[in-house]
Amino acid sequence: MIKIAQAIKAINPDAEFSIEGEDYTKIIWFNDTTPINEADIQAKQNELQTEYDALDYARKREAEYPKIGDQLDKIYHEGIDAWKADMITPIKNKYPKG
């Protein structure tokens, strides 16, 4: 879940604020930061969450790929085709894009 603070910083990286919990009514703006309305923050949260969710396959792949040393060893001893067939393609098939 994308937090309110993440959305605010995505909208305005220079924003200075504090927030208590995840309560829109508990945002305090500092140093002349222009307040961002709740609807805009929620829209940005939804946008960022959609982007995050779309890359779920990549996070799962990364967690399952063998260590780079093991991959390089496979390439050195058996070649790129074996590396792709044995180490990469099965994981890509398990977690397809989109």
C-alpha cells in the first residue's frame, strides 16, 4: 500500500509536512508548502500503486534468480543457451510480464 507521504513527495518532492498515521486530516504543512488536496493525494496514491503492482512479476523474478556468481559460472561452463534454458526461462515462464 502506497502511503500518503509517498504520494505527497511524488507530487512535490520539496514538500515539508508531517502526518499522523494515514489520516489526511492530520497533515500539517510547513515552511509555506502549498497544501495538496486529499483528492490529488489519493489519485497519486492510486497511480503509484498501479505502477507498483504492474512490476510484481519483476520483484518475484528477482527473488528467484540464482546469485550472479552462479549464473556466470553456468555461462562459463555450459554457455549462454544453457544459462537461458536452465536458469532464466523457467523463472520468466513462472512469472510472466503483465
